[in-house]
Amino acid sequence: MKPFEEPLAALVQSSLRGKGWRVFIDELVVQTRIGIHAHEHLAPQPVVIDASLAYRCEPSEEGSHAMIDYERYCNRVSEFLSTKPHTRLLETLAVEIALLSFDEWPALDALTLSLHKPKIREGTRRIGVELDWTRSDFDARRAGSFSR
């Protein structure tokens, strides 16, 4: 049997590894200016955010550069949303949060964001949007080659 060539061996080895670490945040409630309807322009309203943040770096007790600090992440997203101008669509808001996330956390490999406005429609528990991005999606968006 012929031994693996180096590139193939690296591919096989990388496919055997796990996906790494994932920080999850459930139901972060932030007041922000969002919506297309006239009454939604009058005052901030709550948006509920669920985030799943994947990274491969090894966490370290000595430094936080290689990990996702969930407290700092929640504070930064809350600050960003509470001070930004009105946004019409949840989809736009999700993209803005994703851009902020990849910009400020270099260790971030992949991100899933779910956003919804609570009690937005009678007879539903929640209605919202979800965005899944990898660092490649972020890089493509920044380069202007993101396919819609």
C-alpha cells in the first residue's frame, strides 16, 4: 500500500478533528430602533438575539485574544444596537451584527445569529430571521464579491 502523500494526509487529518469551540448566547434582549412601519420609528423596541460563535483557538487563562469573551460580546452588541440609527429590516441588522462580530473578534470562524422582535404578531411565539456566516462569507462581503 502506498503511503499518503503529504497534502492528502493533512486533509484526512483535518477532517478527523472536531469543529472547535462554540460560545452560545440565548435571548440577549436589546433596545434598538428597527422596523418599516411608521409607529416603529417613534421609539426603540426590543430585539431578541441568539448567537452561536465558533472558534478553533485554544482558550487561555492568560489572555483572551484567542477566544470569544461572551460578556464583552454581549456588552459590545448591546452598545452598538442602542446607539445606532434606525434600521428598517432585521436582515440588515443581522448583517451589521455579523460584520461587527468578525471585525472585532479575529478568532471567530463562524457565526449563526437569530433575531426576532417579541410579540410582533398575534398568534405566534416569535417571527424572525437567521443568518449563518463563516469568515469566508465575511471576507467576501468586505471584498465586495459577496453573492446575494
